[in-house]
Amino acid sequence: MKRIEINDTGIFHEEPGYVGWFTREQAAGAWENGTTVEKIRKDPTDDHAIGERAIILGSIRNPAEPGLGIMYFVEWDRTPGYAVACIDWKLDRIVKR
């Protein structure tokens, strides 16, 4: 699998008010930017607990391995101003009722 460097694609950037490189692009088939999501799965190295909520800032698919899923860039409610990457299988969309 080819590793993608931040500057290779031209879609990642820093943005005033945020810490971290991310994109506002939206991958085909991804939940819409601005959607509220919550953590439903985690691994031992994750900083955010199951049930924590975030807003989607952007999303990508790995062009070298599209079957790997969607990588979302989110802003967690607990850590505003930080853009964090999170793989799709760890998230679920919150549906407003």
C-alpha cells in the first residue's frame, strides 16, 4: 500500500481556529460534513470514549486502497478546535428525531 503524504494530494490544510491538518472535502458515500456522530468502537490507543460525540469536518477514501473505508476528520465535543482523523467503523451517525 502506498503511503500518502500530507502535501501529496493538496487537499489537506491547516485552518485558522483548528489544530491539525485536515480536509473539508467529502468522499463519495460519506456522511455529510456537519453531521453529528458518536464513537461506537475504540481500540486501546484512542483518546475518546464510546458515546462521545463529534461533528464531521471532512472525509476521504484512500485512493490506493478504496476498500479500507472512509476516514473522517472530526471535531470532538470534548476537544473543540482540534481536527482528528477517525476511521468509519468507529463512528455512527446521530439521527435527529
